[in-house]
Amino acid sequence: RSLPRQNNAPYNAGAFRFELTFSPHHPLVPPRATLRTSIYHPGVDADGRVCQPLTSAQHWVPTTRAVQVLQDLLLMLDSPDPQRVLRQDLARELQTQPEVF
């Protein structure tokens, strides 16, 4: 299924591989999202973990569909959010020196 993209630079030309891992207790427990493609992004750590409130235990809603999780991940890639950060150094660079970032 094709997912809508905003196509913002610098991530609009890339291909990214996400892995969603579902618990045997899904949909009561959220899936774990991992980005398997290396990326320079404030919302993704070196191990591919992503800052995604949608799949956190506090915000998870069992009626959320996998496609919604993927759409949220693509939005996070296209539009880095200073509130969704795993790498403070990159978030700081994005805010203070966007042309360098």
C-alpha cells in the first residue's frame, strides 16, 4: 500500500526500511518500530529505535492500525520534531544550524 509523503528534504530521496514487531498480546500492546536503514535524524538513535509517542504504552490505542503507525513514522522522518528526540545533538544542530544539518 502506498503511503502519502510530504517529500521534504533531506529525506525525500531515500528509501527506508522499517521493522514493526508485534507482541503476542497485540493489539493490547503496541508494536515496536525499528528503522533498519542508517539515518542522520534527531528522532532515531544509533540502534534504529524511533521516538514515536503513538506506540508508547502511555499513548497506545488498541484500535490503531499498522498503516497509521507507518504513516506516523514517515511524518516523523519528513518533519523532524524537536519534541520527538532521541539524539539531542542532532536536534540542537537542526534548530541552531539548519543549513549544516
